[in-house]
Amino acid sequence: MNRTKATPPGLNYTTLPIFFVQRGKPGLFIKKVLKQAEASNGKENVYLLTDTNFDFYKDFNCIDISKYIASTAEFDKLYRHHSANTLHFEKICFDRWFIINALIKDLNISYFFHADNDVLLLAGLKPVYEYILEGNYDGSTMYFEHDGDSVTSGHSSFWSSKLLDDFCTFVCKKYASREEFNALLKDTLAGKFLDNRNVSDMILLDLFRTETKPNVLNLFSLEEKNIGFDFNMNVSYNGFKHSFIQSSWFKIKKMKRYEDGLYGQVTGDETNMVRVKFYSLHFQGYLTKSLIPIYLTSNNAIEYAANYLSGVFIFLIRKMRLFKNHVREKMQVHLII
């Protein structure tokens, strides 16, 4: 007997599904990230892939991924942990790709967009999706290279079913070959991947891009079309041609709000200001994540003020915690000496 495939209620096959993955305890800002994605891309297109806390997410479109976790079984046998991060953290980052791969095969999804849980989607993705389809791309990544080193990220990325399946196959192959994995480990420890010395899914994505050369669009290149996808709010350079002015207080890219969205100002001649509209912002890091509320789309001035004050308050609390930890570590060093 053929099993009938369970389609989540409201899954919209006519547009682009947008997937966020959250396993285990919910993050502090996950609801805000989901609401922002819904505000910019429509509630019917945004899905949280999770295996727990369904009551907490009752106001959002959720897909239970419990039955897809078994799809990691092959990789479970191959995985070798080489990271300063915990095994659980690093492994779960890899696992999501195998889980999504199993899910889209089960639900016959041919194309989707993936975003990390610290990514705010500020604008509709439809124009970018149409551009990718018109160019016959299999998907997209973010990547740049410098003096022989390279970095590739999938924290905001478009994927065809073929591209994701090829990537999952590549990862397993790389881990299965002791010779190939040892070469990867050697390059990682040498700092080839812009000094990232943790073997992560993003390093495997970089190798996948450079070794197999899939037909993918570099989202950074869309800056030429006034479409910005943020690499990392903590750095000025955004991976293509432009660097952006940073806030002197928050130490992240400085954004100016216009009626149609948020714009970053390119560094350079102040008399001929060049601004780029950002479709996404990536709040990487414990301290930077606290600023997510400040950049949410607000319905009125009161809501904006509340979001701003909330972000600043959490930022200051976290900044004090980091300072306290820093002082404690310094004192421990002196006590040992």
C-alpha cells in the first residue's frame, strides 16, 4: 500500500516556501524573526521546521520534522567532530540539511529559501526568486574570496531540490573518505577559510561550491541591482564591492529607514552618498542578536519606540554580562599567577 504524503495545512506550492529550523528550546527572538518574515513575505509562505514546543509556535505555520530526523542516520556514522563549538551545536547545523532534504522529497517541494534564526527578512523575496529562475540557477549562496582564501555561507540561501540533494551527497562523500577529510582538516586548521578553524557545514558548503562548481547565484552580486543580502552585521565589508558605514555605538552596519525599507550607506564620498536597500540582515553573535527588535518593521511610532527601547535594553544587559565575565576571567588568571 502506498502511503499518502501528509501535506502541512496551507503549504503554498505556487510561491516560494521560506524555511526556518528550530530544534529544542526556542531562541529569545525566534517569534520576532518569524513575524518579520511573515510581514515581508506573507504568512502563507513562512514555515518553521521544528520537533517540539508546538504550543509555543501555535500562531505560526509549523512542520513537524520528527519523522525526518532518521534521514541523518548515514551521516551520523560518518561525522567526525573538529570544532571548538559543542558536538551538539555543530552536528545539528549539519543535520538540518539532511532533514530538509528528506522533507522536500516527501512533500514534493522543488524550490525553497532557507534562513538562519538570526536573519531578519526585510523585503519580499519574489523578485530575487524570479531572477534566479530566469537565469536557470539551481540556487544561491553567499561567497567571496581573498588571497586564495574563501568563505561561503548559506544563512540566507535559495535551493532547488537537486542542489540540496547534491550537497548532502557531497558531505557524506567527503566524510567517508579519510584522505579527503584529512586534507579538509589540514586546510581548515591552516586558516584557509578566512581563519575559521572549526569544521562546519559552511566550510563543506564552500568546498561543495569550489570543487563541484554548481550553477548558483552569488547573492552578494545583486548589490548592482540595489538588492543587499547581509553577510554579517558585525562587519563593514559585505562580500562584493561595497563596504558600509557602521554605527559608532552598536558597532554594526548602520541602517537608515525609508518608506520602502532599510538602506545601508556605502563608505566613500559623503557628498555623493550611495545607499543599498537590504533585503536581509544577519545578526550573528550573542550581543548583536539583542538588536533584532530595533530593525523590525513597525506599524506605528509607538510600536517602533517600544521595539527600539527593547533592543537597547537587552543590548545593555548582555554587554554588562560580557563585561562581568571578562573581569571574572581576568581575576581568575591573576589568582592563578
